[in-house]
Amino acid sequence: MTVDTHKETLGFQAEVKQLLDIMIHSLYSNKEIFLRELISNASDAIDRLRFAALSDDTLYEGDTDFKIRVSYDKDARTISVSDNGIGMTRPEVIEQIGTIAKSGTHEFFQSLTGDQQKDASLIGQFGVGFYSSFVVADRVTLTTRHAGYSPAEGVTWESDGRGEYTLETVEKPTRGTEVVLHLREGEDDLLDGNRLRAIIRKYSDHIMLPIVMKSEAKDKENEDEVVNRASALWTRPKSEITEEEYNEFYKHIAHDFNDPLAYVHSRMEGNYEYTLLLYIPAHAPFDLWNRERHHGVKLYVRRVFIMDDAEKLMPGYLRFVRGVIDSNDLPLNVSREILQQNRIIDTIRSNAVKKVLNLLTDLAANNKEKYATFWKEFGRALKEGLLEDHANHESITRLLRFASTASTSETQDVSLEDYVARMKEGQDKIYYITADSYTAAKDSPLLEIFKKKGIEVLFFSDPVDLLLEPELPEFNGKKLQSVSRGALDLTKLEDEQEKEEQQKSEGEVKDLLVRFKEALGEKVKEVRASSRLTTSPACLVVGEYDIDPNLKRLLQAAGQAIPGDKPILEVNP
């Protein structure tokens, strides 16, 4: 290999500089997290090496004694975190340290408020990892060498976080990465072994790899001391794991600063043995709607990391789930191709999905506040499950929430069970209206007769709702009926006087309807008296089997050819 030995100065991507400025101010009250982030990165690097070495064990370079080392130097005022993981090449350093290669970057910066506490939470959702070093350091030096490269191909990256960084090719005998933090003035309290040990145990006790520091006992000076418990958290009995440990493990695997909303931890035994620890985040990631989405479930085989983003383990509509699944039965050299056609994986996935849906069902029943948070963040994604997951159709249907005419709020908090429980005597259908927004639904003249009679109507106002109609023909034996499609029959909810008045009114406008049809000709399919309107003079509806107008607009915008169904004009008699 040709070694590029020159030293160069490069500028940060603009977003990185902006992020660093914000972070130094927003995260200072929780400055200890820099150590958690650096240790998490080191752990990930060793996991990636282990996986790569499954197909090329020369990458180990004769060293399989994996560890993460934390050290400090009072005289130099530095803290160092090093690992013997996979390391980085020069281009990888530029890509991973000099830029934020993430979708959602623009939305992230638009979301920032200037409120330090709120911005700290947003930064945590975005995942900043390495950059948190600058909260406590005014200069950071990173030296790395990729496994399998020669000692002469090490790279040193250094920056003061003010807009530029230097890159230099250096000699590095061992693979892996070392990050040295040159502390800011006033941060000397971190130059204390007991303080660093306490931070490690607080945030990183669950890391499977040993995190070592030099012992400070007089009779053991210069001996390595393992600071953390160094065992896979998910393998321990649930009764021995504290809530704080569960939360810190989530923050490690999800690279999130916030506690999770909920989690499920389960060990499955039978034909196949596996353990799962799955989390629902409290906030949606910025790339939730990215088509090239990354799933968040890590796959382990007998506690050996195999891969991130194991998309076969979790369906697309649950792409927000984070966690680990550890199988005792898969081969260590399992590949993504093998995952596509593996009976064990199919079984694990099926049960993992049921565990997540059961967790959400329990939240919906017993912690409505938490479920409301979940629905606000991930409800639209969950709705996709009706289109993707027919095996769990009933469970997903019961988890759906909608806004409705029963409230003046656009909050989606009405379940189909809630609706059925409030149905009027004699009402045999669940009514809904489709619209491109909550306001359009709320103000539609199609709701006039329902408001007059006090009949609740659900609002299908999310784009995905338009695709749900064929998947929701009925619920608990009650047919779902669009208020804008087909003839409306509310006779079971009317008394004899109301029926007579409606028939009389329709008779009085017969001639007018004929004249309207003659004037409009082929522009409309039909002109008829309306039973929907009370104050508006007229409205347009479609036939019972015609495509919904809002769905038609959505499909046309996507470039699809749509049948030219003609509307029906209804006139208020």
C-alpha cells in the first residue's frame, strides 16, 4: 500500500462547527457523558473488529485480549480513552469525524430552540458521540490505525473544535484508536481516579468488554484494574438489574442521552434459545422517515456481536425499536444473506414482534400518558403495520389512535374500542372522514348531520390513513363507513317524524335535481338530495366503490394513473 504521509489542515463540515458551538453550551450541565460516549465508541470498534475477523482472522494481528483503557495525566491535564478495536483509515477519519453523515441534519438544526435543557435533549436524540469531548476539552487528539494496515499507516487527527482540524500520517504499532482530551481550564476535578471510576460505573458498567485503569493501590501500582462489571446485561436475571442499569444500557446501544419510554426483557427457551432486550425510545429519531432507514436491533450469537441494524429481526413499521437479540443457535459466521432464509431468524422475529406489540398493548391499557407519548412519536409508523403485518393485524388495530369529533383537540387519542363503547343506540357503523389535514376534516360540511345527531366521526387525516381503508373493513363486527363515499343511511337513528320530513324535502327538490343534472351533464355521475347536510347548500361525494378523492390526489402526486371517476353532487333539500 502507498502511504500518504503529508500533514494537512481541513475545515469541518459547516454542520459540525454549528453542532460543536451548541453542544459546549447545552451539554455542560451533564458534562460527564463525554466518557460514556467515548467508551461506547470504543466498544463498537471492538465489536466491528470481531465481526470482520470472522471472515479474516489475520485482522486480530495476534491480539485477542480486548479491552478499553481509561487513563489520566495530572501534569499534562489530559484524559485518554483507547481501544484495540478495528481502528480507522485516513478517509474514514475524515468521513466519521469531519462530517455528520446523517439524514435529518437540516431538521435537527431547525428544531433547536436556544433553551439549553431542551437543546441538550435534542442533541442526545441526534447522537453526537465523539463531539461531546469538546464539552470538557479545548483540544482533542485522536490517533488510530485500521486493523490489517501497516504500522506506518496510522493517522493522527487533532482539533480545537473551532472550525478546522489537522490530519497527519504517523507510526502506530498497534491497531485501534486512542482519544486524548486536553482539558479546558476549570475541569481539573476530572483528573481524579476515583471520579473517573465512579463515572465509568455509573454510565458504562454494563459494557461487555473490560474497561481498565491503572490501580492506585500502593501495593498494586501499575497493575491493570477492571473497573466495570464487564458482563452482558441481557444475560443477567431481571431481578438483579436496576432501572438505572436498564436505562444506561439503552443509552449505550441507542447512542441516546434520554431514558427509554419502555422496554421488554425476555429469555425464550424451547426449540430455539435466545434472549431479547428491546426498547421503545421516548423520541422519534430524525431519520425515522428516511427510505434507507436503519433498524436498531443488534444481533449477537452466544454473546458475540454479529451485526448492527439486523433488519430481518424487526419489520419496517417497528424500525424505531432499539435493543439486542442474542441467539444460542445461529452459526457465528451468519451473514445477512443467511438471515434472509433462516427458520431460526423467522421464529425469533415473530416472537420479538409479539413482545413489542404486547409491551405497547400493556402501555395503552395501564399507562395512558406513556402511550400517548409513544403515539405522538411513532403512531404513523405503527399504522404501516396494517399494510405489512397481517399476522398481527388485530393487535395493531387495537393500538391505533385517531382524532375525532368527540374532542376539540387534534390529539389522536381515540381507539376503535373507545368509539364502539360510545356508539349511539341503533348505530351499526363506525364512521370516519378522510382529509389531508385535521382542520380540513374538522370543518368539512360532510360532518353536519353527524354533529346534529351527536354521532362521533373519526378523522383519517394522516397520509398513511388513506391506505388503511382496505385494511380496516370492520372492527368488533361493526363495519367502517366513510362519510364521503356512497349513500348515507341513518334511518335507524331517526324517528318517524324525521323520516317523513326528509322524504317530503326530497320530493320538493326533485325537479331542481333534474335541472342540475341537465346543466352539469357528464361532469357528474348523479345529482341527488343529501341526507348529510344541514346548513351547507351542496357537497360532492363519490360512489361506494370509487376511489377516495384524497387518495386520488395522493396517487396522482406520485405519478400514478388513476381512473377518472365522476363525483356525485348532493343538494341540501
